[in-house]
Amino acid sequence: MRSNATTHPPGRVQLPTQPGWDYLVFARSGVFTAITDTQAWTVPTHRALCVPDGTRVRIRTARRVAIRCLYIDAGLDALGAGLRVINLTPLTRELVTHAVVNAPMDLDAAPDQALVTLLADQVAQEPQAPLHLALPSDPVAREVADAIMTDPANGLEHHLRTANASRRTIERRFVAQTHTSLGQWRRRARILAAVSMLAQGATVTETAVAVGYASPSSFVSAFKAELGSSPRAFLRS
């Protein structure tokens, strides 16, 4: 078991990886976005991204973020199958933090082996967090998707004009490739952008304006519809 602990400035994050290692990555402070060819995840401090060996992930930050990585031999299958974001209970977070601080660890040593076993059991029980977006593969639809994620406050028609795209055409491509309507996808993208802002200390009012809602009440209603709780309750959870 190995680890990496680095505080990164805003921008793209290049994590060290090696063949044969799965890894778990989380923010000790701050929040980051993880992107593959087909998915995008928002990962605040109470969540973690589990990455299987060989999976290509791009990570970017909007602000300074303290990122922690824990690398585990892929042969142990300690993080389970598939790329996913999980909730971090206080126990799981303490286990991961302890492992990061004390790595490298020797699995021939009984205490280290016990920690890895307990950590694997806890990760397996953690539910997947509803913090991802399916991304369209069509280049023009992807351009619209990237524009929405980058500038969630701007209107949809602005993004469509910038991409020189027909709403009807893009709507069809989103439904076919992400299995959600363009409007539903945009709402989720705005709410995930809001999660990132709230996790970094922005108020509900500031966040509502920044992601394009006319009032805090309409933003809270959309947040509840998307994630099942109010912004404050979601962060407390």
C-alpha cells in the first residue's frame, strides 16, 4: 500500500499512477471534478473516488485543494470493481487518512493486514454517491455539455448558439447517449456545480446566483428534487 498527499492549485491535477495499482482519491479540504470519456463526478470532502487499475481519469480543481491518494495492489481487489464515488463515513475517512499517513504499509505485518481488511470491508459497504453526470460522445453535444459544466449560470440557448447547434438535434443526442433529456442533464450539472461551491464555503444565496437560479428558494427546490435533501442537510450528511 502506497500513498500520495499533495495540495494542488486551481487547474488540472496530474496524479502519479502505476500499472497494477487501484487507488482511492479524496479531498482533505476543498472539492475536485473527475472526468472520463463517458462520466463526470463532483467529489467534495465527504466523498471519495475509487479508481480501478488502468482507468484513465482527468481531475481538475477550481480552487486550491488538498488531495490524498491511497494506492492498493490491484490483486487484493480492496476497492471493488468499477469507477465510482462513494460516501465516506467518519470511520472510513479515518481509516483512509491513517493509511495515507502511515504508508507504505507491509501486508505481512498483522496490524497493516488488519487495517487493509477493515478498509476493504468498509468501502464495500459504502453506497455510491449520486454525484455523477453521463457525458455524450457526440463531439457537438459534448461541446455543449462542457460549456454547461464550465458556465452553469449562462442560458442554454447561449451555449447552443456558441456551439452552432440546433436544440432539437442536441436534445436527441443527449437522450440517446446520456439517457436523460437536455433539460434534466443541465439541471443536474447546475446542482453538481452548486455542490462544489457549497463545499468550499459559499452561501446558499451566493451559490443560487452563481449557477443561474432566480432565487434561493427555486435553487433549494431544484437541489431537493435532484439530491433528495436541502443543500445544508446534504453537506451535513
